[in-house]
Amino acid sequence: MTEEIVLYERDDRIARITLNRPHALNAINEELPGAIRRAVEKANNDDAVHVIILQGAGRAFCSGYDLKIYAETPGSNPGFQEMPWDPTIDYKMMMGNTQDFMSIFRSYKPVIAKVHGYAVAGGSDIALCADMVIMEETAQIGYPPARLWGCPTTAMWVYRLGVERAKRMLLTGDLIDGRQAKEIGLVLDAVPEDKLEERVLELATRMAGVPKNQLMMQKLMINQALDNMGLASTQMTATLFDGITRHSPEGVHFKKRSEEVGFQQAVKERDSNEPIFR
């Protein structure tokens, strides 16, 4: 029997959605975004649910897109086309993923992301769509593909951090730990590993006592402010740019390098202080 890629369970008024590719640090493949959306829809359609906890199985929340599939495998794949490439094909695919992740943001029930290990690259896209993020103090979050081969399609960094701090993160591609993420206001809280479940459950339980209609109205009102700030158009630009980063001369070079030496070595080279290609 094939293992479910996303698990769903409910305990009284609290639903849990668990990313379930622990062997790959819950890296994103073709099936994961849609499975997340379906689980969120299930929670929204479950009248008993007031609050959703989003978490990852194994050693990490989510390590981003599975570069072993998208970068290391020779030739074309859903994330990379041979030249000349068609931007509309890439945009349709990536905007589909973006909207799947945004089902977390659009959920009528509030969502708490419980982050341990890593929430990097596409994993940070998922986590930052949640209404609140609670991290382990030593967990890592960031968007390293901002250095090469990516642009965060959900574009949540600037809305959470403001202009200068968003630039600090995306112009370097640096990772920061939970303590730093809390300090700059990227996440709500950061706690020791052995306190993570307790802190998340404390917050979820507090919200679970509120009527569903009250939770829904408060969330819709706050989200509308981001919509009024141009969130949808920003995401359109980000998603287009994401495709371009993978098909630019540097992006093509990174793909070839990943095929030659493996994506782990290519990523190590990308994330060093050495000049990238040109």
C-alpha cells in the first residue's frame, strides 16, 4: 500500500495536517501541493474543526522542492524545460502550486505552522502562508534559491517583514534560526524543541474555544488588508520570475551542474561566497 503523502486527523476541535515524506525531509514533489490543498479543504468542510495545525513528519517541516527530481535528473521535467522554453507552461504549473499553498492562507479555519528542523525554499513558502508560525529555536528558515534558481512564489516575505528585512533575506538567500526569525517578526514564537508541541497546542486550544464564525470573520478581515496591498499581483510577478530564474543562462548552468556533480554539491557551490557563474 502506498504511503499517504499528507496525513489528516482530528482531535475534538483541532485538525492536524502532516506533510508525510520524511525520507526526503518532506521535500515538495508533484503530488504534495495538491495533497495539502485537499487536506485543508477537508478541514474546512469538517464542521467540528475550529483550528488547523500544519506540521511535518520526521526530521523537518519541509526542505523545499525536491531538487533530486527537478535539478539533478537529466533533461526536461515539470520544473525545467529544454530551450526554447515556454513561460506559460511553467507559469501554469507553478501558479497551480502557489494556489495550492495559498489554500492555507485562504482557509476559513486559522492555521498554525509547527516548524521543526527546516522550512526552507518552497518549505518557507508553505509555512509563511499559515496565520501563525511557531518554530523550534534551532530550526532553520530562509529562501536559499533566491541566490539562483528560485523566487518565492507566495511572496510572503515582504508582507511579514517589510521592505528592508525582506531584501536582507532575499538578496542573500541566508538561513536564520527560530530565535532570529522571532526577533525580526517573521514568526510569532520560537521555543526549545521539547516545548514546541506544548506551545502550539496551547495556542490552538485557546483559539479552538472561539466560535468558527468569529475566527472566520477576523481572518478574512486581516487577509483582505493584504489583498488590498496587491498580494495577488505580487504573486503573479513572483511566479513569472521563478520560472525565469530556472531558465536564465545561470539557471541552465545550475541545472547542468546539478546533473554533473549532484544537486547537493551544486547547492553547496551556489550558497558559498564564491561568484555564481557570472
